[in-house]
Amino acid sequence: MDATLNKQLEPNQSKKHPPGLYLLFLTEMWERFSYYGMRAILVLYLTKSLVSGGLGMNESTALLIYGYFTGMVYLTPLIGGYLSDRFLGQRLAITIGGTTMALGNIVLFAHQSFTAVYVGLILLIIGNGFFKPNISTVVGELYSEKDKRRDAAFTIFYMGINIGAFFSPLIIGLIVDKWFAVHANGVLEHGYKYGFLASAIGMILGQIIFNAFGNRYLGDIGKKPTGKPKVSTTGVKEKTKLTKKEKQRVGVIFILAAFVVFFWAGFEQAGGAMSLYTDKFINRSIFGWEIPTSWFQSVNPLFIVLLAPLVSLLWVKLSNRKKGDMPVPTKMAFGMILLGLGYMVLLFAIMQTGSDVNHITSKANILFIVFTYLFHTVGELFLSPVGLSFVSKIAPVKFASLLMGVWLGSSGVANVLAGRLGAFTESLGYFEVFGLIGLVAICLGLILLSISRKLVKMMED
């Protein structure tokens, strides 16, 4: 690492963030553009009829595929994190991952069939396994452990995620439903394959930016694997054991990851069951123009972009108090409670519409789904970026990417669970499933709040 970059990483040297943060911001923005654009149309593509440009799959099967796909997307970072720690280094892993994900979207574009879906999704899963844990780890390496800017930096980085997530459903929604849609014999054929092509192009742009400017703004950060066993002067590999405190910190990561599973299981209904509910039961017409269903995937990232700077300032302000910032477990507990409250809002809409599209009397006001996303977004800001910051801060260096993979792996388990929960809406109904998710999220948030002090003691030096 060069001297200039070392200077940038000195704790509290400057209120400004190092320029490497903004390079990673742009890289993640384009990767999320690719992922969320594809995700916004995946279930719709699977379930729409063949004449409408889809594959004609039944909803419960499509939701299960969606759940397993999004689940594996967050489980493979365990493998990608291990390989980058031991052999590849984070920078090379990010490039491998981005390239593989671009290929996955190209396969989905090239051929419309179940085989292409499975091959494309497998490539996306593998690519994300290399990309996701490593870019977050590199962000953490820009700052020292005690740098007060860490949580604020991850919140800014999180804005990059959500700027990409905001624009992609809008642009890809227009591509699929307007620009490349074809009207034939009174039937609208959606241009889903061109949506997947746009996702591929977004991923390629992100990789060009990352590789063109990486050396300039990141120096040597992430180039070498950090988890290789050290070799002694005699040529024997040294095995460094974790200290008692490091083991306790790893334990805290696993405990919080267990709570996070249910948060994401509820949150990820957005791309599945909540998307289908919005498509059928929400009045999407404004001044006679019907909003594409995929556009609602942009509501959450829009709120993130608007609210993230405020939350970032809140963390900085709290960290400058005499008693310091709010503990990470406490922030995360409030995040879970807010998720549950969001579902309580949605229940009022379901009481009006019911769960059977064949017996619906009136559609629900669009504000119900908007306020649900608002609560979920604030909850996400209290939980997700601070969670990434927390893992990068307390994870032992030799297992940094692997433990980031564990953290992201909790989202993988959650997404599989989300798919199964979403599939139950077809048999049990939206009110029962969403109500259960909301109540459990609130209860788990209260439990986490009650053990917050104990977890903080386990983390402290």
C-alpha cells in the first residue's frame, strides 16, 4: 500500500471519506442495478403466459424458484469468501464474480426457456458468491477499527446499492412493459429478454469502472489473500489460533446473523409475494396511467437514497455523545420492530381487498404499499449497513471475507424461507402470512433488545 493511501486510512484524520469509498460505491451501484433489475422481473417473467412473453409457470412454483435463487445468491458468499481469503484476494474475486453475473444475464437474454433460466440463475448465484462478500470487506479495509466514520461510510456505500436498485426497476420496467413490448391480437407481449440484457450491460459497466480505477484509488487493498497460513523461517506453516475475545466476537456475529435471518425473510417478500399482491390488489392507476408493477421495486431504494444521509448523520451525532453511539444490537433490534410495523400497515389493505383475486370488490389505495415500504426501509437502514460495518470491524482479519460470507449467508437462509412463506399465500392467504411475519419480527426485535447489553460485553475489548 502506498504512503498516500496509508495516510487516508489514519483514524479520524479527516472528516472526508477516502476516494476509494466512492469507487466502491459506483461499482456496487452498477452491480445492484443488474441484480435488482433482473429480480424485479424474474417472478413476473416466470408466471406470465407464453403469449405474454413469459414461461407460464404457476405462482407457487415460481415463488419457490425465486426463494431458492435469492437464497443461494446469499449462501455462496461463504464459499467465495473462503476462496478469496485463502487464494484469490478480494479484488480478483470481485472481477470474477462480476464477469460471471454478466454471463448469467446474457444467457437469460439469449434464450427463453426453462433450461436457460436454470443455467442463467446458476451463473448469477456463482458470480454473486465471489462478488458480494468481498466488496463489503474492501470497504471496511479503508478504515481502521476505531475510526468513527465506519458506520457512516457503510451507510454511504449502502446508498450506492440503492441508487442502482432504484433506477433499475424503473428503466427495466419501461424496457419490458413499454419500449420493447409488442401488442399483437389484443395481447401485450412483454420484452422480458431485453430487461435481462440491460441487467448484463449494467454489470459490465460496473466492472469496467472498478478495474480501470482500482489501482489508483484502492492501492494494494484487497490484492493479496489475507487468510493464507503464515510460513515460518523453517518452511513450516504456522497456525495462528483465535484469542478468547476473537472467539466471543465470532459468536456474536453468529447470534446476530440468526436474528437477521427472519428480518430478511420478511423483507424479501418485496420481490415475491408482495410484488404479486401489488400486481393484483393495489390500485396502480394515477391520472389514468397504470404504473408498471416492477416500478414498486424502486420505492424501497428511493427511500434509502432519501433517508440514508439523515441516518448517517444520526450515527455520527450519536457517536460524538459522551456515552457514545447506540450499540449495534440495539440498532438492529429497532430495525426488526420497524419491519413488523410495516406489515401491520399492509394488513389494513388486505382487510379491504381480501386474498382472492376472483372475489375482489375494490383495490387498495397505493399509499398502503408505499407506507409499508417506508417502515421496511427505515428498519433496513437500522439493520443492514450497520451490520456490514459491524462484521468488517470485529471479524478476525484472517477470516474477514469468510465471516462476511457467513453474515450474507444468513440472508441466503432467509431468502429460501421467504420463498416458502410467500408460497403459502396462495393457500393460506395474504393476511395470515403477512400478519404472522409482522408479529414474529416485532417479538424477535424485543428479544434482541433485551439481550443487547450482554452482546456488547462479549464484543468489547
